[in-house]
Amino acid sequence: MPTKPQVLFIVGQTAVGKSALAIEAARAYGGEIISADSRQIYQQMDIGTAKPTVAERALVQHHLIDVAKPDAWYSLAMFRADALAAISSCVERGVLPIVAGGTGQYLAALLEGWTVPELPPNDDLRAQLEADALRDGHEALHRRLALLDPVAAASIHTTNVRRVVRALEVCIGTGTPFSSLQTKGALTFEPTVVWLQMPSEELYQRIDARVDAMLADGLVAEVQSLVAAGYGWALPAMSGIGYRELQPYLADECTLAEAVQRIKFNTHAFARRQSTWFRRFTTINHTMPCAIEQLSSVFHRPTIRD
């Protein structure tokens, strides 16, 4: 039996079935879900981020969803602190913490015990860096990071402007490479990591079906309401897949069909990058999507219902 509190991690690529399995596991084991999704933290962004529905959240308590406005800065250090607090709260109440999500940096911060720099945001510097990315392109900004901190640059995708900006902000603000400030420590819990997998073609079909469902549920109207509320395209929240691709459509620069195809293409590419991230985690138990019955073979805890 583990001497540390148990924490179940359900990880995997987008659309693979993490949320459904997490809800089943929470009901079976008496748990609560801690989201490790960097997009679901934002309020008013429900459809494009594939948040659990109101009914699902009424069924099982979820943490770290809707914790920030779309124009708020929410750092990796803030996520780690909030997630560890949620885990501690669950443990204190005798509830199983279930971390579910696919944001690689969030998962690494928890599973590898990162100590993340908590440098306060520099609004002026960040605005300048974001403007540079808009003017020169995200590749140019990423190359700048590679010169200052090649280790950090290697771990952050060129299109993730939000993470590149933060790494540059820390490098410039402290005079120290961002990567050197991310130290690793011992975990205070015993993780069981379940990586959901399925063949790529099947996953792509699920992604495409989910994008079509998002459109039917009102994704375009959701994006229009965000823009009308004053949330600009330069915001990190608005750079997420499913949002940024609709900018040219709303500006009459492409058709809706073209924008939707771009969402699907970019989501496929994102899923491939996620798979690369998950391979770095050394303790992973493999299972298939939504297979609650298979959890008993890798996660030993009494169920509270049949």
C-alpha cells in the first residue's frame, strides 16, 4: 500500500475520452476532478475548450475550471499552486483526487515536481513581446527565446506564443534562463498515471466529429460574443485552437468551411505534439479510452458503487 496519498492521473490527447473516463472514475471511487487543461481555466469559453457540461459538473465536483477571465494572466506557477491546493483539499476530506487533462506543461509541473518561478507579470514587456509576435511572426519570437534559453525553446512549440512570451519575460526580467529556474523536487503524493490511447485515424475522426459538434452547438456565436465583449485576438486565451482560426472568417477573409477545416487540421497537429509530451513521463499505465473496467488492473482502490 502506498504511504503517500493516492492521486489518479488520466491523461491523453485531445478528444480521446479523458473527461468521460474521469467522471466514471470519480463516481466509482468517490473522487473529484482537477482539470489540467490550460484553456478550460477561462470563463465564457465553453464550447471551443470542450469543457464538461453543466450536467457533468453537477454530477462530479470539478476544480480549476472557469477560474480566470479571458484577459487575465494565469501562469504555470499559479496552476501548480492551485492544483496542489485542490489535491490537498481532496486528501483532507478523504476524496480521491483525479487529475485529468492534456496540457503537457501542467502535467509535467505536477508529475515531475517542478518548482516554477513566480516572477510577477511585467505588463509592458509582455505587451511588447506579443506585439513583436504579431508583427514579425511567432517563429521570430521563438528564435529569440532559443538564443537566450535553448533548453526552454526546445520544450515549447513555436506556435505557443503565450508560453514563449512568459519564458522570455522571465529570462529578461531575471537575467537567468527560464529553464534553470524550473527545478524538480520530491512528490508529496503517489501518482498512478493512465494514458488513454487509440489509433491516430480513429482519433482524427473523433476530433473532426467533435469540431462539427462544436459548430452545431454555437462555437461561432461564442467567439463573436467574446470579440463583442472586447476580448482581442492578441490575448493568449484567444490564441487557442478553435478560436484563432475563426478570426479570418469573421473578417470575411475566408469561408466558414475553410476555417473549420483549419481547426481540424490544427487540432490533429496538436494531438501529435501531445503524444510526444506524454512519452516523457516515466510512470504510465496504458489503457483504452473510457474503459472504467480496466482501471482496476492499474489502480488499486475499493469502489463505492458497482
